[in-house]
Amino acid sequence: VQLQASGGGLVQAGGSLRLSCKVSGINFRIVGIGWYRQAPGRQRELVARISSDGNSEYAAYAEGRFTISRDNVRRTMYLQMNNLKPEDTAVYYCNVASAHWGRGTLVTVSS
């Protein structure tokens, strides 16, 4: 299983980014997907996920600002992040089936 994340970068506070994660080697249509993040000195934490039965879940800090989605034809998952804050600075990781991880993409939000 391979996951290739992209879309990170440097953005000013209040800006937006869209992360993408291309997935191969697994039946993408039927697995749960998720985005996680890890800030310096902190543990990896859930940002948002969609379960295998289609239910979405967001961390409290992501609710209303971030949107997780998937394109089963393109085998790609997305995380749209709006109104970014400096505290959103972290390495963002994609995950499928609660087992497979991408390498991560760095998001830096300047104040």
C-alpha cells in the first residue's frame, strides 16, 4: 500500500490549503480514510476521518474550518483547510484502513 501526500506549504494566517493523498495498492473504495497531524514536541493527533461506512468525524479544532473528502475514481483523499491559524502548523499525515500511513506533508502557518 502506498500513500503519496502533497499540498503542504507556507501560508499566512487566515489562508487556505488543500492537501491531497494519492492511494494505491488497496481497495480504496471500501476503506476508512483519515488525516492526522503532528506538531513539534506533540503527539500525532486526529484531524478528520471518514469511516468505511461513510461517517465523518472531525477534531474540535477542525470543525467548521477543515473538510475531508475522497474521490474513489481518482483514489485520492483530500483535506481542505480554511482560515488557517499558526497553531495549525504541523506535519500532516494521511492514513487508510487505520493501518497505512503516508510520509507526511508540512504545513506552516505564519502569523
